[in-house]
Amino acid sequence: MIPLGRKERIAKAATRTASQARETAARERGRSKRSTSSSGVAAHRHCSVCWAPIPLSAEPPVCSDEECESTYEKREASRKRLTIMLYLFPAIAILLALLTAI
């Protein structure tokens, strides 16, 4: 066996990688077609609390269970509060730093 030079080794590795990428892409294309057409499951989303299937048009993304609705409302209120705090506290800190520098 004749030892390969650096160029030949790189070219061989590139060819191997390209063929593996083509094979993987072909498998992925085949898989995505199978999962939507032959599964027989209608398009849907899941409740963000209990993960029960709900229609795509459901807004907010919760099922009709009263407990899920209240949990979702609590989470949303908490998320909004956190968002406000994440912007408000640094703004106050910067304002205080500017006022003390004067």
C-alpha cells in the first residue's frame, strides 16, 4: 500500500463526509414525509400545562380544564412580572449610578 499524501487524505475525507451528508439528508427527507402523511394524526398542539392534545387554533394554548386555565394565567402573570423586573431593575441601577456621578 502506497502512503497517501496530505492532499489525498484531505480529499478522501472530504468525499467521505459529503457522501455521509447526502445519505443523512436522504434519510431525513424520507422520514419527514412518512411522519406527517402515514401517521394518520391530525395536526394539533398540546396544552402547555397538562400536555393534552388541543386544536391548533386554541388561544391561549390550554385545554378546557379550569385548573389548566388558572395555572396558565398564574404562569403568564409571573412571566410578565419577571420581564418587567429584568428591565426595570437595571434601569434603576444605571439611573442611580448616573445620579451619584453628578
